[in-house]
Amino acid sequence: MTDETTKRWIRCEADERAVRAGYRFDEERGQFVVDWMHDYLVLYEGEWAGYPFECRDWQYEATMRLFGWVGHSERWGREIRRFRKAGVWIPKKNKKSPTLAAWALYMLCGDGEQGQKVFIGAKDGTQVRENVSLHIFEMVKQSPILVDECKLNMNKMSVAHLPTKSILMPLSSSNVRTQKSKEGLNGSVFIDETHVVDREFIGRISRAGISRSEPLHVEVSTAGDDPDSYGKERFDYGLKVESGRSTIRTRCLSATAPPRT
């Protein structure tokens, strides 16, 4: 029998199938992440600069779903997150980059895994520096707790979380010189503006974190206007996930949000 909390968080056929497969929704676990981001992170630009990070609308829905769905794992002997991969597709000006930054920082500093590795992916170094990584650096600098717990390296655009011996670092899909090295990644990956990264890059990092209990591969983007792009391919796949037509439908999250009004 499905509990009432889980019933409230069923959004699509994929969720129905997940429940039948033994997954449930742990509202406290999802809310812990929402509260952590509010308590530890501060926005740095625009009209909300200086205010705590507060999940609104799609941010709350996506955060709760991403971190709240759980299921028992025979391999790990405990409940783990249902979702290992997530695609969030929303129009411009909906705070995609700071939200991706907040999730990445939670995985680095708040999830509790020792030796965590978090990678920020984008088309090129400029996009990494000017979008998600910039939000990450500024959020750390403005957090009284994180600024003491973390070591920032501006040259490498990396963040080390000292208590858990964890590291966050950037990846660029356009850096051909380091393409081969990306095949051995073992951690969580957060990709900004998926519609402009290339398939080869994604292919090389697709198995990142397979030896970890709860890795995440999260892509946040607009759908873009190139019908042959990797981003459009993933957007179409996300629609199949939501409808339950995908063959890998219980472990993938796809979410879309309407334009802001």
C-alpha cells in the first residue's frame, strides 16, 4: 500500500512505476536539502543579492523530487536516492545557474559523503567560469560556515571541502587535450546549458560515479533550437521518461517548468 506522503509526490507514470518497484517519497530527506541550501547559501547578484537561497516554484519541486525519492538498495544495505540522472528543462531567466550551483555545493558540503568529487560541466572554460562556478565561488565566500570549511582555488576554479576531504572542479567539453582523462571520473556531474555541449564529451563522462552509492548526473538547460543537438535529444528523451515510455524510467528524473510571468 502506498503511503499518503508518497501519493502526494506522484507526478507521472514513471513515478507510478517506481512505487510499484518499491520506491517511496521521504519528505524529510528532501526538505533537509531545501533547508540546507537556505541556511548555508546566499545569493550574490540581482534583486535578491545578499538574501539566503530560497527554493521557489520549480526549484522547490525539482529539489524535493531529486533528493526525496528513495528506495532500498540490496547492494548498499540501506535506502538510497532513487534518481541518479536528472534533466531539468526550463526557459531562460529562471535561475538555472544558481540552482545548479546550489545542488553542486550541497553534494560537496552537505551530503556527508567522505571524499566526494563534484564536477561542473559546460561547453567551454568561459561558460564554466562565468556561470555556475562564479555562483559557487560567491556563495561560498558569503557563507560564514562554508568560507571556513572550504578552500578556493581561483586559478583552477576548484573548491575543496576540508571536513569531508571532498573536491569540486570544472570540466569543459571543448578541451580536447583532456578528453581522455574524463573517462575515469568518479563522482557527481552537474552540466549547465546542455543544449550546447557535445555528445563525445557526455559519452566520456556518462559512467562517472558508478562505484558510488548515490552519485548524481544533473543537466539543466533550455531545449535550444538545434534539432540535431545532444540537448534536443535529451529533451525528447525526458518527455519519454515523464510519460513512462522510457526503458530506464524509474531512476531518471525529467522536469520542465513554464516561462516566468
